[in-house]
Amino acid sequence: MSESQPGLRNPASAVRGAGAGALVTEAIVLLLAIAPLAKVAGVDKGVAIGLVVGLAVVAALLAGLLNRPWAWWAGLVIPAGLLVGGLLHWSLAVLGVVFGLLWGYMINVRRTVFANRPS
């Protein structure tokens, strides 16, 4: 009777899938934020909406590029952009903090999986 080895069959693919899922979720949340921003963002609502749409596009593009190591670090552009967008409306800064925590966790998961990889 043989015992199967614990773990994932393809850890790199699993981590990329989790990262892509996080980025796609971020893109969807950003697109859903357009309607409330249109109502509450005030004078700079056009700039705020443009920023949100641009960051949603970046998130969607990066979701497909996670097989490249630099794309994981480029994912930090989204929370950083939202933190800067907090100057336009405070809700963007809140999203920036939440997305920053999420993406920091994803980078930590990636690092942990690749550190525990058998040679």
C-alpha cells in the first residue's frame, strides 16, 4: 500500500491561480466602486473614477502575467495608487489599505510555497 505525498501537485500553478483570483476580485471591486464614487466624490469625481478604472485594468492585466516574478511586485501598484487616490476621496484610501493587506498576504503565501518546495 503506497501513501500519497501531501501537498499540491503543482504549487506554482496553485499560487498563480490564487494571486490571479485576488487580482480579478480587486478589479471587480474597483469597477463596482464607480457608482458610489459618482455620487460622493465631489468635484474630483472624474479623476477618481478614471483612477479606479485604470487600476481595475492594471489588476486584470497583471492577473494574466503572474507567471513572471516582477508581476507579483507590480501588483503593489494597485494599493499604492488607491492610497494616493485617498486624496480625492477617503474611501479610496480604505480600499488601498484593504488591497495592500490582501496583496501582502498573497506575496507571503507565494514566498512560503516556494521556500518549502522540494528540490
